[in-house]
Amino acid sequence: MTEETSALLEADHETILKILPHRYPFLLVDHVRDIDSGKSAVGIKNVTFNEPHFQGHFPGHPVMPGVLVIEAMAQTSAVLIGISRGITEELMIYFTTVDKAKFRRPVVPGDVLELHVSVKRAGSRIGKFEGRALVNGELAAEAEFSAMVQLPKNEVSES
């Protein structure tokens, strides 16, 4: 890890776009803060009414699909991995498992999701994470998930 990386405690939208290959409408994290390199981070997702999933998911009573809340937690984890490894180009991370997913309250337009993620186990290619999504301090969803990292071509893999 470089000195510059250890000093970085947040990732703005431009940094997120450099690390993640996702774009609208699949980019589900707006800002990542409180990055504790290799350990935890907090992502922010501003939920707005004009997002495409609200047109067909409970029309008349828009609710953000739970799988998208989990995806937002996973994207926050991907940014944490990218920042921790000093990666400044698109990072391909694929879900391998989702466990213990629980949805506690609906997420609706106007909510601000705080996506708290922490690393349970980190290997060079596979990581295990736990995530909690909060709205106004209230638990909206939680899950454990694993992901496989496909390192950029110039990144040297540690065995």
C-alpha cells in the first residue's frame, strides 16, 4: 500500500467511476467515506424517485429491490478493495455467495442509504464481507457475501 493510499479516507464519485466498471443505472453507490484500509468502509446511496426500478417495482408504492441494496453493499466493498490495493482502474469483482440476507424495512425514494461493510476474510482473490444498510440509523438490510476479485492486467497477484 502506498503512502497516498493510506491517507485516502474517502472516495468521491470520480474515484468510484475509476475503480468500478458499473455505470447508470447499475452504479449504486454515490460516495464512500470512513475507509479503514482493508477493514471497513461506509458507502452512501441517495435513493431518488427517478431510478428505473421504481417504475415497475411496486408501482404506486415504490420500494427499492432488496437485491439492489445488497448490490450497493457489494459495490462499497469493491471500492474498499480498490482503495486498499491502490488500484486506480476498473476492478472486476464477481459475487460468489450471498448468505444470511435479511430485509428489515423498505427503502423508498428520498432515503439515504448508509452502507456499512467490513471485511471478514481477505485473500488475494476471494474475500468475505458483511454488510449492513441503514436509513436514518435504522437497519434496512444486512447480509454476508463473498466475492472473487479479477485483478487488472497490470496488478501482480499474491499467492
